[in-house]
Amino acid sequence: MFPTLTTPAAGGAALRQRLLQTAAALAAGLPLYWMLGPQPLGWLAWCAPLPVLWLALRASRRDAAWMTFLAAMLGLSSNVAYFRLLMPLPTVLAVMLVKALLWLLVVLATRRLVLRYRSGWTVLVYPVLWVAIDTLMAALLPDGNWGSLAYSQADNLAILQVAALAGVPGLLFLLCLLPSALALLLAGGRAYAPAAGATALLLAAAFAGGAWRVQGAPPPDGPLAGLVAIDDFIGPATPPARAQAIWNQYARHVEQLAGQGASLVLLPEKIAVLAPAQAGAVRQRFQALARSTGAWITLGIGVQDAAGRRNLAWLFAPDGAVPVSYQKHHLAPPERDFLAGSAYAVQPVSGQAMGLAICKDMHFASLGQAYGAAGAQTMLVPAWDFQLDAWMGARMTVVRGVENGYAVLRAAREGVLTASDAYGRVLAERASSAMPGNTLLAPLPAGASVATWAGWLGPLFGWLCVALGVIVLCLGRRTAPAP
């Protein structure tokens, strides 16, 4: 059981052995490269960690450590181009180093527990530790658990329904359980067949239950909604004529979508950052536009006054009244100098209870759960992405809808326009573009929001894994027997 790949060698044999180990580590890192980036391959995520785990179980502790670290760094390098948009290179390298060390912690702890106890229950160590880390990141970091491996399954509708039961923690647990079971079976032999069999049954039940849930989902036959995005930003250096042209184009898109039957039109985040007087002029213009078109309009705008800068979403009613204002809670790295909001906004719109959030807000399960508890049936989400993270930003928001049983409309500059329902079905989607921009017309689901358990079971399961993670790390403090 668990025969070692590491044997003492000297001279040329030692060099050949080290080169083979390096090649094996790099080969193990390639699947991670396509799994850990901002647009992961969902099917690959089920097996990508398997080579790393298998190597760790078959090698000495020292060799397992450096091979795991090398494979993780190769995998994490898929994020370099995206991270460079947000932070300087030294910070990028520091973030990659920390993430690689987390991989090292999880894999070596898994190896230690498996080799010490040599029991089927150790198949749980790897998924429990990753769920624990993911839960702590979501709770403690300003960027939450952005890029969690669980989001790689956002287009896998059957397994995505697990998020309605146990949220991202439950989804991530299943995703990590399969490579753990396969690694133990391949490296440890038939003694781990019962654990692998139980894993297969659990996954089969999850897929079958999810497919049944999606099959029973009602068609989207509610009111039509329009989405608009123009990638161009109105900044301090934008010529007035250019700024006016962008605002005029947004107004034309709203009129066209309303003419096609849209009762609601969603515009993207932070179209401009304006002084109070300029923002007031924009507010008056869109109040009049909502009144003339008879449509609800949501737009994102930045306002800078003596108190500071705020990232806002305004919801205009067809009666032309003063708009409902929502202030972004969770700020992205380029806007950390903005003032964060704390209030929520749920309004009756076109016969539905609709909540307001802005871009990164929907990356946090706690905010999504708050809107679910408030009875939101649809979330209106102006957003601004960075092109490279367009898929991840959109799909993290889709997952929030599944967790909490509501539809989501998300209009992103430098991203995608997305309409999804409470089951994670993408009803319509289209990439944004520069002037004159792009639009999308999509039907909303009718009726009440869908009941889910993720609002309480997801956090409970996540923090249970944190507690179990501490226990298994303590259990493994004794040195494992040499393989």
C-alpha cells in the first residue's frame, strides 16, 4: 500500500530521478493551470487535483512538498494577467505564494492523515480542509472567496443545484471529494474501494437530484427586461462632447428597449464619477426618461462630494419620482478609497420584489442571503468587470441566485450582459462592447422566489468544516510513518 516513488540514488541516477520528479510535478500542474484561472474548465475541475494528490501519496514528505508547491505555482500562474490589472507585480507574486502555500498545507495535511491512519474516512480530509479555507476566506478577506473552485460548476446545471441546498461549501465539498477518493484508490489499492464507492453513490445522487430539480423548473414567462452596457467610461479627462454622446446613446438604448416591451432597463456600474451638480443633472434626465418611456430604469453612477466618493445604483420609477439609491458595500481593489455602504434596498418593480446590488457585492454569500431573507425575487446588478474576469464575475452572481432562489439581471461593462433564473439557467447572455454598446432583451421568471436551504445550511456546513479542519490538523501533528 502506498509504495514510494522516491528511492535513494546517487550521482547521475539522482539527477535523472530529480528531473523525472520535476517533469511529473509540472505535468501535475498543467491541469491546475486550466482549473485555477478566472475562466476554469468545469469538467476538468473534477479531476485536476488528482495528479498532485497521487504524487504526494507516493513520494516522500520532502519530495511531496516541493512537487506540490511547483505544481501549484504553475497552476496559479494562469491568474497573472488578471492580477496585474489589479495590483503591482510584487503583490501578484505575494498572492500567488500565499495561495501555493495553502495548497501545500492541504496536500501535506491530507498525506499525513492518510498515511498515519490508512482508513477510508481519510477521504474526507482533503475536501474538509478546502471548504474550511474557502469559508474563512469568504468571511475574512476583502475579496472574499473570489475564484473559489466551486464556481467552476456554474454552467453544470445538475450539480449546481447543490448550491440551493448547502451553498458554495456543499458544492466545493463534492468537487474536492472525487479527486480525493480517486487518489486514495489509485495510490492505496482496494482497501479504499468502499470509500470510493460511497463517493460515487453520493455524486450520483447529487447529479440525479439536481437534474430532477432543473427539469421541473418553470419557463421564464414574466415581464421583459432590457440590459445595456457601453464599455466607455466617462472620466475627468473625457471631453464634454464625448461624455454627452455616451449619455445620449444610453438614453437611445433605453427608449429602444422600452419600445420593444421592456418594463425594466438595467444599465451598468459607475458610468461616470461626477460632482453633485453634474450627478443631479443626470438624475433629472433619467427621471424624465423613465416617465416618458414608462419603464423602470436602474443605472450605476459614482458621486464625489466633500464627504468622499460613493458608488451608487439609482432605481428610477415610471412616475418620475426621486430614485431609490443604493450604495455599494464591497469595494473592488481599484476603488478601495470609496465609501462603503451598509443598507439594503428591495423595491416592488413590475409586480416583483427586486433588490439592488453592485458588481462585487454579489460575490459575497452573506449579502445574497440577506436579500433572500428580505424576499427578493429578482436582483438588479449593475457591474463593471475587467474583461478577463467576465465569466467569473457573471457566474458568481448566478450562483448567488441559485443559493437564494431568485433571478438575477447583471449588466456589466467590459463583461457580459446576463439574465439568469433561480435554478442557474442563463436565459440570455451577450458580451458588452464599446460605443455604441450592446443590449439584451430577456424575459424574467414569473411568480415567487424558490425556497432553498442554503441560507442557513451553507454557513452551518462551512463552519462545521472549519471546526473539523482544526481537528484533523491536530490529529495529524504526530509524524506519519515513513512510506
